[in-house]
Amino acid sequence: MIKKLLEIIGITYSHSQSGAYALILGEKGSKTRLPIIIGSAEAQSIAIAMDHIENRRPLTHDLFKTFADNYGISLTEVIINHFKEGIFYSTLVTKSNDKECLIDARTSDAIALAIRFKCPIYTVPQVLEDAGIDIDDLDLEEDNEDEMASTDNEYYAFSTEELRKLLDEAIENEDYESASLIRDEIKHRK
């Protein structure tokens, strides 16, 4: 399996979903970004781990780490291996007594654990192709006036040319969640 190494770029407040956040991952060594919408509890857990903040009581991800450490289980890597209908799917690769085990996990939980275990986060090329935003090379087709727009998001009423400008602005402002929605609308029109 071909894997691409990711790094955490940051977390931003979601402008389109109340109480949600966009976790921004980036392909190591490139300008490709992978925006993932997560809940506030998961965003808090990830931010606390990234900032090395100690809680008076352990969060669920801290408890899992302590449990795993006490039973000799290590998390060796996280793989974001599938993207379907707007949902990311991930696998935890664990090791105990030289036995490797693959565990299905929500992507937000997998990343919260990866930070705590200090293990790499990977994805596969298909996920980057389906959900990634390349902020260097926007390969967009020319506008076609007869194209049908998707009504799945707030950008369906804009022309493709207007969407390109909005996409450039969103990327420039690091609003990757909006950029993701705009990108999806443009891809839908191809």
C-alpha cells in the first residue's frame, strides 16, 4: 500500500457548522491540505495534546493511552484510508508482543491518539485525490455556462469563475473548510 505522510497544520472554527471545527492536515513536503470536520470535544482533545496541556483528570484519549501503556500496547501508525460520502475512515495500527493488530477508528479519535503516542499519520493517494485541496496547483476546467450546479452546498448559485475566485480567497485566508466545499462544487460540475 502506498502511503503519504501527513502533518497537523492546525484547527480552525467551522464557519458552516455550528459547534464544529476543521482539522487541517497537510501532506508532508507539499501544499496539499486535507480538511476534516470534527466535533468540539475532539478538537479540544487534539488541541490539548498538541499544546502539551496537563489536565487534572484524564480525557478519554489520555485514558486509552495509559491503558495501552500498562498492557504493553503501542500505536505504531494511523492510516486515513478511505473517504466516502464526506466521511473519513481510519485505521489504528497497534503492536503488542510482536503481534500487529488493525483497529477501525473515527479519524478524529485516531489523530488524538496519534499525537499522544507520537506516531505518524498517513493517508492513501485516493483520499488525497478525493478530499485534498492543492493550494499550489488548482487544476480547474474552464467555465461552461450550461453546467448544472449541485444544490448540496451554499455555493451552487455561483458561476464556476466566481467559485474559482472564492476558492483562491478561501485558500489565501486558510479557510480550508470553505475551500473544501467550493472544491467539491467545482468537481461536481466537471
